[in-house]
Amino acid sequence: MQWETVIGLEIHAQLSTKSKIFSASATTFGAEPNTQASLIDLGMPGTLPVLNAEAVRMACRFGLAIDAEIAEKNVFARKNYFYPDLPKGYQTSQMDHPIVGRGFLDITLEDGTSKRIGITRAHLEEDAGKSLHEDFHGMTGIDLNRAGTPLLEIVSEPDIRSAKEAVAYVKAMHALVRYLEICDGNMAEGSLRCDCNVSVRPVGQAAYGTRAEIKNVNSFRFIEKAINHEVQRQIELIEDGGKVVQETRLYDPNKDQTRSMRSKEEANDYRYFPCPDLLPVVIEQSFLDENRATLPELPVQKRERFEAQFGLSAYDADVLASSRELANYFEAVNAVCSDAKLAANWVMGELSSLLNKDALEIDQSPVSAEQLGGMILRIKDNTISGKIAKMVFEAMANGEGSADQVIEARGLKQVTDSGAIESMLDEMLAANAEQVEQYRAADEAKRGKMFGFFVGQAMKVSKGKANPGQVNQLLKSKLEG
């Protein structure tokens, strides 16, 4: 039987506010346990929440960016459940009246095509605390620093049909919230987490299969692996005569498998009701207009501009626009060298390789955009060849200064004097007289293969500093003369 995968994702984006959603406690990551938890976060009797206006503003910015309906009136509710790191016994969230309604996000697939993923809703809620097991020898420690941290839960429609599409969607969402500066997107710190709702159905069947939810997956790679494993598990289960049960599962990256965590709760299990401590939030049109006016150029808009303005391929534009910081770096390089294609090649090639090798973010790059742009200028004016440029780039990365300083200090200036190049070629050909005779006696097909040998020897004699174009031209003339 042929199976179709159906996936819906719930992304929890931690909003980049300085304080929590209902208290003045700080949200700084990595503080000592329980040093950022106030009486409100602890759920002490008599305390009352006060809504953080910045969290509302960030949610509205997100809604505007996905072309969503933004509720004029939205209501907070209590989601009741017991868990050790939830001191109040309920989570303040939104149920029937979320702040952001239906919208969409366009994603780019591996083959370059675009697909629109519907977004059902996005609502504000508070995070729970964290249970710590590893340091307590059979006991559990509770850290409530995270309790009350503002989250925006973004719920997609079940429009995703493969693990790769799911990763493309999460990457696009990751880029969007970073562009909007509402979430730092640090998945390792839990700032962006994903719950994957996965089901399968026979191809052609309209009804959805029973879904399982994989909780709190926190990397693009694990999202793909977890979904692929869960799809395979469900198909094998059904084909063996079993039934998929609706449940919550965890993904274990060490074993590359999902395992059952608990049966899946329904909304009525949580006994939602409007929070009596919080008034409905009314969003005025003037507030939305102010936020709309301050929206940045978004990833899709930037990608389209890079293609139109700089003539970049769809692939290059997509890669460069995937990160606001990377896009800004590229534009700064291009502003210096005025060659978008060369700038894109170097940013996506040598620079990205350097950053990946040393696990650095673009804003930690040891080579500034101005330095890289200056080096590309030296390639364009034939001061250095592309091969020597890699040496210059490495030297700049090691802190040896600008391209001009490295070229001067290391004597790397390209030789473009025809007389000097001819002299080097004559010396090289005389040292390889036997190969010259073989070349001249060979047919056209063999000559093509042998020519590369002479080019290599010429560049070796010149220590890579001879202009490659001139070497090819003069060498061909000498060999066939």
C-alpha cells in the first residue's frame, strides 16, 4: 500500500522580552536556579498578574508578518493540569480567543518550488519551569526561572507532507521570528521548540489518520529524523494489523527512536476557562498601524529583491536571505566591491566554511564585511588571482590585517607583466623538454589533457602569482609555435 504522510507543527517561540509575561522577573538565560522567580511566578496566594505590553506587541508583529487576522479582542484562559514545575496548578494561555488567527507562511522546497503552509493560530502563553534530574541522585530538582517566560505558540495547518517540508517550514519560521526580532531562535537554549503532530493515511484517502505528537524537538536535524522514524513506525504498525493510538511521544536522538510518554490529552481534559485575574485584551487599529509601519523587510521580500536587484539565482538569494545578519553582511560586502555574484560566492563559500568549522555566528566572523569586500576588489583589478585570494582570506581570518596589508607583507601581488611571464614559461618549458616534444607529437584530444600539466608547472614556478589568463594564452602560443 502507498502511504501519505500528514504533518502539523506547533512551534513555541520564546519572546525576547526583558521580563516575564505577567511579572517583572528577568528572562535572562543561564541564571542560577530559582533566582529569577517572583512571588507571582511561584503562584503565591494574593498575587495578581500584570500583562507585559511588549509581548502583545511582538505577537501582533508576527501576525502582521504572516498576513493573519489579528483579534480585536483576545482572552486569556487557565489551562489546568498538575506538573511539578507548574506551581500554580494551571498555565495561563489562550484558547477560544487567540491574539493571532489564520495566516500563512510560504516555504521554499529543495527543488526550488514554493509551497504555502497555512497557519491556524498563534497565541500567547506562559512557559512552565524545568525539572532537573541528573544532579539529584534519584530525586528531582525544580528550577522556576523559566516559569512565566512569554511564549508565542504557532500552530500550523496539517499541510506538510514530508519531514523535509517540515524542516523547510521550521527554518522559514526561525528566520521570520529573527527578522522580526521577537525571538532569538536559539534552539539549543530552548528559545524555539517544536511539537510534531504526525499521521499517515493511504494515498487517496480524504480522512486523516490517528496522529501522534512528538514533543519538544529542538533541532532541524532531529525534527527530520524524529518524523521519519515516527512515519515508519506507524506504517509498520498498521501493516502488521495494529492501530495507531493518539498519544504524546518523545524522540530519543541517541537511539534514533520515539517512545511513548503519555496518552494524548484533549482540550476538555484541561478544563479551560477564562482567567478571572486578567481582563480581555483589546487591540486598537492605531496600535496595528504603528507596528505595521515598523516591520522590517521580511525574508521573502529580501529574497525577491536580491534576485531582481543583484541578478542572483533563486538558490543564492534564498541562502543569503535565510538570516537577517547574513543578508546584511552580504550587502555590506557588495557595497564595497560592487560585484554581487563574487560577493555571494565568497560569503556562501569560504566565509561560511570558516564559520562552520569554528562554530561561529556571522556576527562573530574574524573577517569583516569591509575586509572581504576589499579583497574582492583586488581580485577584480587583477592584483591577486582567485587562488592567491584564498591565502589572503586565510591570513585575514588569522588577524593579519586587510587584504592590501596581507598582499604587501607576503609579496603576493599577481605578476601581470607579459615579459616576466614569458621568461618564467621559457625556463619551465626548457626544464620539461621531453614533455614538450610529446605534446607537439600528440593529437588534439591528448593535447587537451597534457596542457594542464604545463599550466600547473608554470604556476608552480611563479609560486601561484602569474596571471592565469596570461599564462594560458602565452603557453598555448609557445607550445604550438
